[in-house]
Amino acid sequence: MTQILLAHPDFYAVNKAAGIGMHQEGSEAGLVRVLSEQLGDALYPVHRLDKMTTGVLLLARSPEANRELSRQFAERATEKTYLALSDRKPAKKQGWVKGDMEKARRGSWKLTRTQHNPAVSRFYSHSLAQGLRAFAIYPLTGKTHQIRVALKSIGCPILGDARYGGTPADRGYLHAWRLAFRHGGEDFQLQAPLVEGALFIEHGPAMESWAAQLAP
């Protein structure tokens, strides 16, 4: 269930639930419509999270607030931290993934070697248990499926991410953990708890403790 993290006069920050898309898909209502009806407020998505992804999501409460907040995302003035799980080990514990992204088949994307308008992500990894690895990812750009493709490209598809070759699991283990931005002269640093998925619930405290020590 999506929970409200912060109700600001200009926006809501929510911890998006897994399994719900941003907008209507067939007869299935999207998150924006569901929350608009629940809160009795017109909402405007400032950015988006994939259907499987949980975590911090901003929804503006006016077109003016949406323009201002969306501008920061477009200008890369926000700081985003994602947490993910994989059952595979990368060749190196940390590093950068950079490359252009092209559409592949059936709505998927792929990373290329060119650098014309690259997706850029920095990652760190850490062993949690036998056959289970945590990733902290800092995307500097905001391309569709960027993190999912980045982790696949280093041989570590996200657990439960069937589209990109992840091992089947009870959910896709990708979470928008932290979001930092500035609005109305005030700095905001929002964090969404890991509350969905058996492995996130079991290993969440250890993951958050580890990730909190990393430099973005």
C-alpha cells in the first residue's frame, strides 16, 4: 500500500507501492488517479517510478509546483539513491555505468557503447548473505529503465525483474530509497522505508546501515 511520507502545501511525497503503474493500464487505475481520488486533490507526477519499483515519489499539487519541481529533475539538480538486490556478483564492487540507451524488443531497453546522450549511474555493491548482493545506485540521469538496464549490463539483473533476466522472486527488488531536492528556499531529504518484499524486510536494516555510510 502506498503511504504518505510528507504532505506539503505544494506536493505530496509518497512511498510508492509495488505492482501499480503511474497511469491507467486497461481497466487498472494508475497511482496518480488512485491517490487523487483518495486525497481529494488534483495531482501531477513530477517524475515516475516503474511498476515494480517502490520508494520516494513526488506528486505536485499544482501546475506551478509541478513545473518548478520537474525543472530540477530535468536539470539534474536532485540527488537520488536507489537500493536493489541481485543474486549475482559483479566483476567489480563499485564503479560507473555509462552509455546510450536504445529501445529493444517488447518495451525493453539496452545499453550501447556510444556516448551521444548517455545514461549515467554510479553503483556500489555489498555482500549481504550467500548468493545475495545489495546495490546502492546513484543515477545522474533519468532514462527509462536506466537502473534495471545498468545492473543487467554488469551481469547482475535485479531479483524478480523478469524483463531483464532477473531470477524469479516475490517482487522486483528495486527501491527509490532517498531523494534530496530544494523547493521554496528549503532543502528536503526524504527517505522511504523498505516495507515490501520478504528480502527487503529481512535485510533492510543491514542494507540501510551500509548505504548510509556511502558517499553519493
